[in-house]
Amino acid sequence: MKCKENSRMVLCVLKRRLLRSSGCAFMGRLQRQSRGCVYSSIHGFSHEEIREKLQAFPGGSVDLLKHDSGIAVLTINNPTRMNAFSGSMMVDLKERVSQLENWSEGKGLIVHGAAETFCSGSDLNAVRAISNPQDGMKMCMFMQDALTRLLRLPLISVALVEGRALGGGAELTTACDFRLMTSGSVIQFVHKHMGLVPGWGGAARLVRIVGSQKALKLLGGALKVDPELGLDIGLADEVLEADQGAATALQQAENWLSRYTKGPVPVIHAVKKVVLAGRELPLSEALRTEKEVFGTVWGAPANLQALASKSKHK
């Protein structure tokens, strides 16, 4: 009997260790997804090579402002060209994403364009200069990497769409968790008119947001999505009205986002992690990741404080 009991105890210990190690593996996979390059030399991608080529086409900037509230504002700033991405701005974007990945106090992010327009995609000067397929694919991988990492940030993100979001600008809106549109704004995937398809990951993300049939209509028809249509198909989460107490669209977006970022940083990060796991991992792995993330907040200070104040039903 003692031998059987000892055997059961050994098996239980081994099982617990196995579960812990497998859980760590799943967490490690999620962390690797949320940081680091999507592409590597295995895919024929050299970050430094394409970075050097993109830097040769300057103009505009991508600016980052972090607030004490834990909400940051990322501004696409090239108003003389409708905030089109120059080569150097693509490099700026990736650097700003890296800074946000290392922002331990952050909880939310607003992405918007300068001068009340969102973004018109790529600057055609840069596009013409790298029009050969090899360089085009390298630029594609560079931007896919930047926007995938943007979406995987542990921050809850929202695209504030004023004016027009065209082509790559429309793709950029899909790299945020939410989209807010202002009156008169438009999101349009104009790639077909340029003899192209989305290349910055926008098509794959669009399908996940609105479904394959609606995505096919938006891409195949290059449809203009106004706020009403955006709400109807699920591309927009809310429309901001211009007369809300004279608040600017950016202030309205900050107020809107604060509903979802209120609370301790570790809890907000945990919320984003479990949603990210559910979106990107197979169900069994997503469940294990959720368990591991749950273990990081169970019995943590925020949980104990909530229990002490009996705040569950408030």
C-alpha cells in the first residue's frame, strides 16, 4: 500500500511540474509573440538593410507623448502630405513601438494623425524609389513587423480617425484594438486603385475584425467607409460628435479610452494578454495562457485590495 501511495505522490508531483513547465512554455510563446521581430534572416529579412534604405527617404515624423495617466499619444506627423509615411517615418514607427514595449507604467495608447487627418498610407516618392518586388517585399515585412508588434502591445489601443485614413492608413487603423471615427471621416482601402493589395498586414487583420465577406467587399470595391457604415459593419466602435462640450477629438478619445484603462497597470496588462492569447493562439494554448495570467493576478495587491473593500459588485 505504501508503495502505491508513494507512486501516486510521485506522479502528482511530476504532473504539477509538467503543468508548470508547459504553462511557462505557453507564456514564453506569448511573450515572444508580443516582442521581437515577426520576420528574421530565415525569411530573407535584414532589419538593418531595409532600415538603411528607408532612411534615405526623409520627411515628417512619428511622435510619442506619454502621460502620467498611463495613456500615450502616437502622432503620425506629415501634414503637408496628408500624413503619408515617408521611409524615415516607417523607421520612426518601429522605434516608437519599441519604446512602448518597454513602458512599464503604460495602460493605453491613442494613434492619430496631425492636423485633423489620419494617414494617407505611403509617401509615393518612397514607393516609386523602391518599386522593385524585392525591396517592396522587404518594406512589407518591415511594416508588418511594426504593426503586428503595435497590436500586441500590453496596452489597450485606439485609432482616432479624423479626416481620411487611406491605403496604408486604413491598415494602420486595424493595428489598434479599437477605432473611433469623427463626423465626416473616411476609412478606405484604396489598394486596388493602385494595382495592389494590402501589404502591411491590413487584410489579415480586417478579416478578423469584420469577417471575410465584408473584408472582401471593402477590398474588392475599395469602398469608402463613413462613420455610419463603420458602425454597421463593426469597423468603428464609436462616432465622436464635434459638439461635446467643446472638447477636442483627442480629448474625447482620451475620455473614451479611460473607461477601459482605469485600474492598476498589472491588471490592464493581464486583460490585454488574455485577449491577445484568445485571438492568436489555438484554444488549448489560449486556455493554458489564461490560467497562467490568472495566476499572476490572483492574490496580488489589486486582488487583495478589492477583496478587502468588497468591490466586486460596485
